[in-house]
Amino acid sequence: RHVAACAKHYVGDGGTHDGINENNTIISRTGLLRIHMAPYYDAVYKGVSTVM
């Protein structure tokens, strides 16, 4: 009951070239919103407390 959920990682972090950690994600605004933002909208709607 007293646990804070955390979404991870920042939007677009999983879209880096060849899955390399800590790199740039090159994507259109439409792609970013459609592909990467969808899980964040859902997490916020369901009450996630933080984003790592």
C-alpha cells in the first residue's frame, strides 16, 4: 500500500541506435509520441509517482 511506482527510463531511451545505452534517439516527433510516449501516458494515468 505504501509503495511508489517508478516508470523507467526517460522517453525515447529505448530507441537508441543498436540499443546502445546512453545515446541519442533519432526519431520524428510523431514517432516519439506514437511509439515511446504511449507507455508513459498509461503509467501516469494509472498513478505512477516518478520517472527514472
